Amino acid sequence: MFVIRLADGTLRIPRTLASDDGRLIGNAYVELAPSDPEYDRWLPESITEEQEAERRRRWREDNDALEREFLAFKESQAGSDR
């Protein structure tokens, strides 16, 4: 999850909620306005929504290529077991 900077300057900060014993309850985003005291701390690592979409697109493409490579390897290994 990334810190996402919206067009109006609002930041979406990822947060994880855990139970008292450490079990994951869920992940969410919390929005911070430019007037929030924590805003300046998070701003340098923020990316735009467009940058986040591009990262996801590249990740999917890279993942598809890696999956094809793995399946070809798996097929070559199955052929050598005979």
C-alpha cells in the first residue's frame, strides 16, 4: 500500500488494524488534509493516483511475464521426469 496524494492535496495513508493479540483485522486508508499536523511527515513519500495506477499496471505485466516463465520451466521439468 502506498501513500496516495489526491488532486486536491489530500493524502490517503495506509493503516492496519490489529487485535490486542496481534491478529490482523483489516487494512484501510485514512485521509489527511493539508492542514493536518501529520501531513508534512507523509507528503515526501506520497505518489499521485496516476503513479499508483501505473505501478499496478507494471506489476501485473511483470507478474504475467514471470508466470509464463515459471509455467515454461515447470513444463520443462515435467518432461525431464520421464
